[in-house]
Amino acid sequence: METKQLHQSDSSLVRVVRFIRGREPIVLFGLLAVVMLSWGFVELAGEVTEGDTATFDRWAVLNLRQDGDLSQPLGPAWLAEAGRDLTGLGGIPVLLIAIAASAGFLAINRSYRLLLVLLVSTFGGMGMSLMMKHWFSRPRPDIVPHLSHVYTSSFPSGHSMMSAVVYLTLAALIAPVLRHFWVRVYVIAVAVFLSFLVGVSRVYMGVHYPTDVLAGWAAGLVWALLCWLIARAIPVRKIQTQMRP
């Protein structure tokens, strides 16, 4: 009798595990993240529009410049050069190269549906960034000289948003093609790190306030998560990666 009950208990546990796997709770967490980040973006946009973040923004930008000479960024000369190099990672030419390289990877792997999602999501995200910048029309920081040329308004940071859109979307689309778990984690971690560096460099260059960058990250991450949710529904051809056990 006890053996039968134990067997029934094990069977029930197996059914529960299968149920959870079938519903893929990670997707629910992804949707929750989209909702929370969207809410955070709306709240931040409201604070910026009302001018409640002005004191913090000015303090942050000024503290990244040399005392007595606001034209010189904080740190040694090589750091300023590094900042210009890093900010270029979020520029349109570099992003287009990354998109083209990833599109070629997916085409070689015959993942044509993911390739279509890649093109629509990345170029759609870029268009969304430009529309939001036009909508908010926040002036650029005028308290320090700019160390990088700018052509659009400030909120949200286009480099921060587009780098998050492109790099995180590329990672979200390419990661499922890779077989090994830690290779997928590595690809996503690199994408996050690149987006972080681009955002920080924009404030360091004096062309964005910190809240511009935070809003860009939030909007870009929302877009990338939505693309990831779409990509999960698409069957992909796996690429074998050799990893030591």
C-alpha cells in the first residue's frame, strides 16, 4: 500500500514538473520584466518632463569633468580617447556592421525565420528610438562642452537604446541557435556589457544626462525582450559548440 502511494506521489511530481516545463515560466518572467521596465520608463519620462531630475543630471555630468576646466573629462588623456572609441560602438555604422554579420551567420545556418525577425526587430527598434527622441525633444546638456558630435535631441539616449536593441536582440536571436548553455550565457553577457559601456560613455562625453541613458537602456531592453519572446516560438537549427565537461 505504501509503495503504491509512493509511486503515485512520484507520478504526481513528474506531472507537475512536466506542467511547469510546458508552460515555460521563464516566459512569464520575461513578460513581467517587459511590464516593469515599461512602467519604469514611463515614470522616468514623467520625472524628466517635469524637471525633477535636473539637479541630479547636472551634478552627474559636472562630476565627470576636471575642476577648473569643464572642457577636459575626468581622468587621464587615454581615458577620453577610450570614451570616444566606446561611444562609437553605439553608432549607426558599427551597429549596421553587427547586424550584417549576424544576418550572415543566421543565413549560413539556414535560420531564415530568425533572420527575418532580426531585420525587422533591429531596424524597427532604431525607428522607434528616433520617434521617441522627436517626441520628447529634450535639449542636450549645455553645461559642459561636448566631446562627441550630436545631431538629435537628448531623451532617450539613442546610442544607449540602439546598442541595447541591436546587441541584446542579436544575442537573444543567436543564443537559441547555440547548443551549450554557457555559450548562450556568454553571448548574452557580452551584449549586456557592450550596452553598458556605450551608455556610460555617452555621459562621459557630456552629450547625455544619466536619465537619458537609463531611459535608453530600459526602452532597448523592453524591445529586446519582446523580440526574444517572439524568437522562442520559432524552431531553430542548432550549432554544435565544443565545450569541455
